[in-house]
Amino acid sequence: MTYKHFETQAVRIAESASNQREHSAPIYLSSSFTFESAEEARQMFSEEIQGNIYSRYANPNTSDLIAKVCAAEGTETGVTTASGMAAMFGSMAALLSQGDHVLASRSLFGSTHQLLTRVFPKWGISHTYGDISEINNWERLITPKTRMIFIETPSNPGLEIIDLEFIAKLANAHNLILVVDNCFATPYLQQPAKWGAHIVTHSATKFIDGQGRVLGGLILGEKKYIDDVQFFMRHTGPSLSPFNAWVLAKSMETLAVRMDRHCENALKIAEYFQDSVDLEFVKYPFLASHPQYHLAKKQMKHGGGIITLTIKGGLERAKRFIDELQMITVTANLGDSRSIITHPASTTHSKLSEEERERVGILNGLVRLSVGLEHVDDIVMDIERALERSR
Ligand SMILES: *Cc1c(COP(=O)(O)O)cnc(C)c1O
């Protein structure tokens, strides 16, 4: 059965039913599954028939999660992974070979940046970073060895937006695989595959879980690519645990209502503080002052749950501000029901050089606010008080 609407699909699509007629999906804590006969075992291993073999390959809970997220993203099939980084790594490692080149956005999650600059060069896979502000020149960065374009939109933490339609056309014109890390938007706000992305990756740890409980990742896309990814993941082993898959599949059922509230709160907070005398700049994709506001409106349903605040007074004041917060949590995660503040320059993006950070707008006074599901007035009050006390 298929359903027309995102919300219904997220709630009703389920692949994990047992024969116990349970209403809520059970957790299949089983490392392996049994065969009726030696012949059935042979058929499953040779993929003549489909079925559960071993939880490193597939498990009813991971299949459930894949079905729900594929319906949401409009992708054909997918693979679950132990963390978001396993998904970023797997999407590249499975589809690239020695000598290949990746054209990547300079604005990437810190660890994805580390993969490209410090891990893949060991195997002869090179990269070039393109600046989002010069995206019209990216075609010139493509070499005969380029195989893949890897981007994040909105980016973490700079909230830069890449035109998915434009970049998919560029990728197709040059026969390149376009991979989009859709972690910040979630499939509820943006579906990169609908604009032409070949692979969509997720850190499910963030908004998909939404309550800071588990790690998880997903690699989704056309079967012709996912078959190779699945082979790579099955035999290298960064599998998602059935328990985490169960948590994440349950979370998918509430993604739409949670994202509506995250985004509603975020827009109100961004509007409230946009003219604050304590701030250099408030960045939020659905604020008219965002440099790519129209593009954000074109490809996103709402502006997302993340805002950046650049505090006047640089690093020292940003630290004082963080220390003065009474409710908002200081932690490195995001996409939680609890509002979170992070100072990227000294934490998640500290491995980048100061120059690299400046090029992607991660200034020392910038803090990343992941807007939670508390009442918006309480979040505003906490920020306002901390700004005053940090003066
Ligand atoms: C957190 C994050 C990741 C990594 O995900 P983990 O689940 O922490 O491994 C990748 N990309 C983006 C944009 C992220 O925010």
C-alpha cells in the first residue's frame, strides 16, 4: 500500500511485522535468521530469493527504517549505517576508486572535511573544494578524473544553500555522481533526489532521531548505485543496530510534526534577534537577509531548525554568552527536542585552520543554535538574558 502524503507514509509504511499481530513494531534483536532448508540458504546467499540472513546484511528493523526514509525522500532503495559518518564514508568509499577525484563543497561537516583531506588521499582519491559563492565556476573545477560531486545544503554550520537543480544538471552533464548530505533539512523540508541527486546521505543522529538518543546514518538512492554501496557496507561492517533502527523508525513517524515546530520556533527567534544590538548577524535560511533566501524558499518547505548568531565581541564574548545560558544546553549535537548551543570554531570545526574556517564563514564569534521544542518564549528569554549578561 502506498499513500499520497508524507505524514501518512511516515506513520503507516512498515516492513517489520511479525506473525504476532503487534500494532507497534517489535525489535528484532537477533544476529541471524534461520533457513527452512539447505536449499533455501543457498538461494538466499545467491540472492535468488530475498530474505533476512544476518543482521550485518539486513534486519527487519533496518528494512523498516529504509522503507520509511525512502518514501520520504522519494528514493528507490537504501542502506542503514552505524552513524552519519559511516554513511558519508560509505557513499564515497563504495563508489570511488584509486585515482578518482571528488569535487566537494568547501562548506562541509568537520568530519566529512577530514575524510576528504586526511583519509581518502591515503588511497589516491583526491578532491577540490568549491566555494558556494562561486558556484557558477564549479564547472571549471571538474577534471577528467572527477567522478563525484559531494555537497551539503544547508551547510553545517554556515547555513549556505546550494541550488540543487543547478548542481544536479552540472553533475549529469559531466556524468558525475551527485551526493547530497541532507542532514540539516531532513526529507520533510527538502528532497534532493527530486532535483536530480543520485545519492542522499543522512546523519539520522540529528533531526531524524530528534531526541539525542542514538547514532545512525543512511545512504539512499537509485538501485544501480546502492547495489555497490550495499556490497561495500555488508562486507566492511558498519551496520546499524536493530535497536537504533527501531528508535529511528519510530522517530520518522513524528518527523513532520517535530520539524514544523522546530522551524516555527526558529523563524520566530531569528526574527526576534535579527536587529539585536548585541549581534553582528543572524543567519537563517528563511530570513530575507539570508544571501540565498530566494533559493532556500525554492527548494525548502521551511527554513530548518538551525540558526547562527554572530556575537559582537568575538571569541571571549561568545564564550561568556554560552556560559550565561541557563536553559539551553552546551553540547555538540543538534536536532534535539532540547535547544542546544555550540561554538563550532572551538569544537566541531576546530580541526580546520582559521583560514579554512573564515572561508566558510565560521567566525570566532559565531554560535550555532539548534532550536528545540521548548516554548519559543522560554528560548528567547534565555538567549536575551545571556546576551545582556555577557556585555
Ligand atoms: C552530525 C553530522 C554528520 C555526522 O553524523 P554522525 O551521526 O555524528 O556520525 C554528518 N553531516 C552533518 C551535516 C552532520 O551535522
